[in-house]
Amino acid sequence: MPDSRSGRYSIGALAEATDTKVETVRYYERVGLLPKPGRTTGNYRAYTGDHLARLSFIRRARDLGFTLDQIRALLGLADHKDNDCCTVDAMARDHLGDIDRKISDLKALRRELNDLLGQCQRGTIADCRIIGALSPVAK
Amino acid sequence: MPDSRSGRYSIGALAEATDTKVETVRYYERVGLLPKPGRTTGNYRAYTGDHLARLSFIRRARDLGFTLDQIRALLGLADHKDNDCCTVDAMARDHLGDIDRKISDLKALRRELNDLLGQCQRGTIADCRIIGALSPVAK
DNA sequence: CTGCACCTTGTAGTCACTACAGAGTCAAGC
DNA sequence: GCTTGACTCTGTAGTGACTACAAGGTGCAG
């Protein structure tokens, strides 16, 4: 929770409010995703509500699987409120395509691994079908 | 293709045969997944059929999404042919569970992103639903 | 003998963090 | 005022699984 007098957050408070590790908050600052906050007399970072908003955006987008580069782009777009939002839409659409590809890859993988598992006869490694299926044709 | 006289492969030939980059083959050697091969007079690596078999195993397991640590374990098990294969089975089963979790996570993500996309009105960023959905409640 | 493809080692970069070490700050309790 | 403990600071290095590059050596065809 923010210091009631100044409305400012310590790094720990900001981290907790956004379910982020303190180190990660500093990391976002280092790579330029989160603007450098002011400092207290003791050189502690003092964040504002704007920082909280921005960090929440970043975390939410990360949860949705956007990369930090994509988020940088989204933040850039979000800062120009009079642009039209087709670019944002296109980015989300691209991302959706990526996710669809990943899902179908994983499903194929699942099928294959499951087939392998169905063949386990609980014998010795020498006739283990899983090891066999992973091994090359013959050597 | 192997040198016809010795049945040995250069690193490039091994890489090509297993659809692996040369650097990756050297990387597997460095991290102890692939045994160090013999060398030619000119200090080139000279691989045998055993190396080819082992690298094929590694690549196939990687394709199936096993981590290098898991592959290390599988290779260790595969080397003791009289062990029973329940351990292998359990590893594959665990891995299948991981994959199922990933698939359902991605599906949830997909739903969420798709809902967001359905709301695009092609207006300005100021009323973009995607940006809005990513942004925190109010600041 | 010249060119070129291939190989060698070593090092550093990628992504998105995460984990430390060693020091400083701050507030509460005694 | 002093101690304790939680918090914060900077800087550096580690993770996984590669990937890229530099600067040099090797091997072979023309």
C-alpha cells in the first residue's frame, strides 16, 4: 500500500500489488519498460500510481503470453491515443495465430507420447517401447 | 555421409543427418550429452555410428519436448538394459501431464485473447478495447 | 597455388528473469 | 540511544538451450 501522505509506493509494495518479484520490477526498469521512478532521501525507489498502472499492464500482457518486445510496442501505441487501433488488433491477431500453432503442436505431441505410453509392457529396458521409439532405426 | 573407409562422420555430416546445427552438436558435447568423439590428424571430430544413434535419440526426445536433463536421465536408463522400464514410463507419464497442463493453459489464453479481438471496433486507441482490457481498473 | 568450404577454439549474446553478495536505510521495541 | 530485523540498494552472475561470431587451421578441386 502507498505511503498515505505522498501516494507513493515502495518497490516491495508495487511488487506485491502486481504479483511481481522485486527483482523483476528492477529488471523492467533496467530494460526500459518501466520508467525510472523518483527516489526518497534514502535512495529508495518511490513509485506513483502511473507506475502501478504501467506495471499492471505489463504483467497482464505477459500473462497473455506477449513478449517484452511486443509489450514495448503495445505501450508505444497506447501512448498515442489518437492513432487508430488496427495495429493493436493486428498484433493480437498475430499472437492468436502463434497460440493456435502452439496448441496444435502440443496436441500432436500429446498424441504421439500417449501412443508410446499405451505400449508399455512393464518389461526390461531392453524391450522398452519408449526407448525403442526414441532410438534410431538401427545402428 | 560417413567416410566410406572408416565409417566415420564429420561434425557437419552428423549435424545434417540429424537436422541439427553444428554449434548445437558441439554444445551437446560440452554439456556431456554426447560423448567426445575421436579426432582426425587435422584435429577434426570423427563420429561413429554410436554417436549418430545417440544424437538421433537426443533430437527425437527434444522434438517430443523433453528437457536436456530429462534426456540425460533417459539416456542413463537406456544404458542399463536390464532395469525395468517403469521409470521410463513414469517420466513419459509426467511429461504427458505437463503437456496437458500447457495445452489447457494455452486454450484459456486463446479464449481470452479471442474475446478481446471480437470487441475491436476499429476506432482510435483511446477507446481500444484491447488496450483497455490490458490496462488496470482505473488509475 | 589459390580459392573456398569446412573445421577448430573461445567468447559473448539471446530471453525473461532469478539469485546472490555486501552494503545501506528505516521503524519498532527496549 | 541501541539493537534487531525487514526492507532496499547496486552490481554481477546464473538459468536453458542454444546461436552467433571472430580469428585461425585443414582439406581438396581446379
